[in-house]
Amino acid sequence: MSTVSVVIPCYKYGHFLADCVKSVLDEQPGVDVRVLIIDDASPDDSAEVARALAAADPRIEVRVHEQNRGHIATYNEGLLEWADGDYVALLSADDRLVPGALVRAAALLDAHPEAGFAYGRPLRFRHGGPLPAARTRSTGSVVYPGRWWLERRFREGTGCITSPEVVVRTSLQRKVGGYDPQLPHAGDIEMWMRLAAHADVGYVRGADQAFYRVHGNNMSTTDFGGQLDDLRQRLVAFDSALDKCSGLLPEAGRLAALARTRLARYALRRAYRAYDRGRTGVVPVEELEAFAAECLPGYTGLPEYRALRRRRRIGARAMPYLQPLVLSAVADRGREWLWWQSWKRRGI
């Protein structure tokens, strides 16, 4: 039977702990699970709740920080210092596993020693609302070559993993290291890329693997300044992964160009959409364009830049009213171009 170490960092989430731990220990038959709850000096009763859970189940250990160390240090304490099972998972105290998730992931990793980690589909749910219905029967699995999966991340300029749906081979986690403290908001995608540079990537098909709670206290940022910070963090994450894995990635220059082009396009798209929505007063349009220039010196050749320039000519005040006409004109030009190309292919 495979052994799985589950690290549950907790800061002021003691009221979620019982449900989180139950999803790990009571709903994962078929694997040998141990849990470490790390309370990062919560000012509420989280530590007391954690100790009460541990007193009732010998599979639970508790560590309580006297001083707050931050989420990255707390994650790495559990992943790199404590975990000793075949596999390790990190689960925030406000999230939950889908029944059987660890069994499905462990089965994939057992069958494919070349895979360094396995993940599946997470289910998002609103805080205060009911859990969505989860699929618990897998339709199979797939193992992607690590380099292929890694290149796709660079090409898309973003991650495809939330976090609680991942189970990592513990030996690989120790080899590659944990979260980078220099990347407080993009350390997860950077670490997944480092893992993929060393091993293949497994995906559980058909079944859902975790419940991810969406509420105001999530680490992700949604404000407009936060969106720019997110892009900057992603750029640092991609550069960091390439720097740390340069010896394993002979096409590092091409991968860097893919990521930088995609991030420049994201930034310019957010900038021109501010005109469409009448939000130029709150969206940092100039900073977004400057970021695009930082990513890609030739950013002015991108279609997103042309869209931004067109909207600037129209003006921020008029653009929300003229948006349907602008989009229609762009679509008409696109259809005209396709029509002309079709005639050219016919030799006429």
C-alpha cells in the first residue's frame, strides 16, 4: 500500500480544519495517510483545534509556530523536512480533497515511475455555498512527457494547476526543492515547472481531485494593480525556472521567448480592454504597456498593441460607446482577409 504524507498549513483557518482533515483521513481508502498540520502562529484558536484533532487520531501531527514565518516557509517545512511517505500533497486548511483523490493519484504514480507528480481537475466553490457534485470515478490517466508539458506552460504563459489537486513523488520533491521564497505569488507554477524539467507529468482523467474554496482571503489577487503584479511574478517565475534548470533545457532561449511573448500579449490585452470597459482611470494602462516592452522589445508588432493604439485614437471617453462598431469593423476586415486568401489559393 502506498504511503502519502499530507501537509496542511493553517493560518486563522481553524474553523475549516475538521472538514479538511476528514477529507484526507476518512475519504481516501486504499492508501496509508499521515497528516501534519502546521499552524503559523494564528491569533485565533487554530492551534487548539489542531491539537484536539491530533488527540483523537494518531495519524495526525501538529506543529505550532511561535512566530509567523509566512506561507512559503511553512509549506517547505512540511514538504522538505517532515514528509517521508512515497508521495506528498500540500492542502490548504480551507480546501478539501475529493473522495478517492489520493488513491487515484497514487495508483498513477505507482504504475508510472517516470512520472514525478500527478494532478487532476479541481472544483472551485464559493465560501459559504455547498460543495459542488464531484466525479469520483476515473476514466483513466495520461502521462505527458515532462519537456512537452513544460513547453506548454511557457507557450501559454500561465499555469494550469490550482494546488490542492497535486500529489508529488516525495523523492523528487526533495531533489528539486520546495517553493522559492522570492516568488510569494507565483512560487507554485515555478515549482511545477522545475518538477516537469526532471520528470514526466501524470494527469487523472474523468474524476475530480480537489475542492478549492474561493473567498476574499485567497492568496490570488484580483484587483487591477494586483493583475500587473501577477504578470510580473509570472515573468520572474519563468525566468527562475529556466535559470535553475538550464542544464536540462537546451532550448532555454526559445522557451523564454515563448513566455515573454505570451505575457506581453496578456498585458496589452488587459490594457486595451480597459478602454472597452471605461476603466482607464483605474487600470494601469501605461504600466501594462511598459511591462509588455520589458518582456518583448518588438511588442509593437503584436495585434494586441494595434488594438490598444486604435482605442487610444478613439479615446477613453468614446470607446465604451463605439466598442461594438470597432469590433465589427475588425471582424469584417478579418473576414475580408480570409476571403481574399481563399481566392489567392484558387489561383485567381
